[in-house]
Amino acid sequence: MNIAVEPAQAPYPTQPEAKQIGTSHHKKPYDYVVGDKDNDGNPIVKIYAKFPEFLVYRTKSAIRIDIDDDHPNREQTITRHMKISVDLGRLYSWLPEELDDSEPVNKQIARAMTTNAVGNLEEAQKLLKHAEERILKTKTLIGRLDYTVSAFSFVSIITVITLIVACLVGPGEVRTLLYVVLSGGLGGLLSISLGFSRLEIDLDATNQTNRLIGCSRVIIAISAAIFSYFAIKSEIAFTFIAKSPEHYGLYMIAMMSGFIERLIPNMMNNLAKNDEPKS
């Protein structure tokens, strides 16, 4: 029977030996001070809890627990902390790189870590679950705001450009088409605003991505409005609208096309069905 033999290794130094080879400045939990550095060299931003056997504190990018190596409850505290490591890992995946802007949630996570370290696992898990819900709600709200604000800004720019160009070109089909574009954009913006609480946001998406999606929603609304304009002009659909004075009906249909996402796709599907040969 073959047995793998590990190469001989020098034993790990004992604690007195470690102090002799350069760890004499290893800090205890009660040595930590805000503004100083922890044992890993990271600046200490805030201290949440300080006990004889452990300390819960925050750096710029993480909430940490430091356990006294010499305390008799060291192994027990480490074991308790490992029981919530999965929950903490999931929470950290949602938190931003810099934690300065999420202090209310930071406090709750630190409170959960402290509660767990003293032996209340169930209460700690409840705190962590609530903290995760708060994080997800905040990310969803911020994503929806980015989505809506970008759409509003885009439509505002379109409005200014449309009014300026319309004044330059004068009455005619070009001006009418410009107003159709504007009506479609306004319809899309109205749809976004009224459906704010139902906007689907990818929680992993960046703020820039949400802004681009908001602008793309307006572009889709404008495209639908332009399609409705040509559908009316070619008398494919809404033929009664073409007879309305001053094109008010045309602008109304353009706004409806931008507001109702399925209006134009349904119209195209109906046209395709009508063109199918009957068996």
C-alpha cells in the first residue's frame, strides 16, 4: 500500500516565539481606538461593541469582529461567528464597496454580530434577515429613481430640441412629425411615472445601466409613436384620426402608443394575421 509522505515542515511558532519575531504590537480588542489601525493595517472608522473577549468595528469597506486570542472563550466565540458566516457573506454581496453611506444598515449588521457572539443565534439571524430586506428595498428604490429620472431628463432634452426645431422649420409635415415624437416621449414618461412602484429593476445592475434602460424605454415609446404616425398616414390603422383638425387626434394616438406598451405590437400582430392566407 502506497502512502503519500508530506515533506517535513517546521512547527508553527508558539505565542511567546511569535512575539519575539515581530508580532509584539498585536492589538487586543480593548486596545482598538477610532482613527487608529487594526491588526491588518486598515483604519478603524467606527467601533460598535467592545467586550473583554471580542470587538465589533468597521473599516471603510467591511464590518469586522476581532477576538482576543488569549481569552478562554475564544474558540466558542469563533464557532458562534462561523454560524452566521453564510448570512454575512450574502449581505456583503449587496453592500457597496464603501460603507460610509449605509451606516443605518451597518449598525444593524454589527448589532447582529454582537448578539450572535454572546450566544443569541436566532435573534442575530432575525436582525441579519431584516438588514438584507432593507438593503434590497433601498437598492430597488434607487434603481427605480435612476430609471425614472433618466427618462425625465431625456424627454426634457427632446422637448427643448423639438420646440426649437419646430420654430425653425415652420408649419408642415416635419413639424407634425416632431410633435409626434414629442407626444410619444411624453406618453412613455407618463407610463413610467404611473408604474413607478411596479418597475422591475435588476439589483445587480449599476446606476448607469438603470439610466440607460430608462432612456431606452423612452426611445421605444417614440418609435411606437412614429409607427402610429405612418400607420395613420398610410391608412392602415386609425384612419378616422387623419380627418381630425390640427392633428390633435394624431398627437393623442402618438401619446397613447408611447403610453401603452402593447398597443403597437398588438396592432402589428393583427395586421400579420389579416395577411395570412385563408385555408
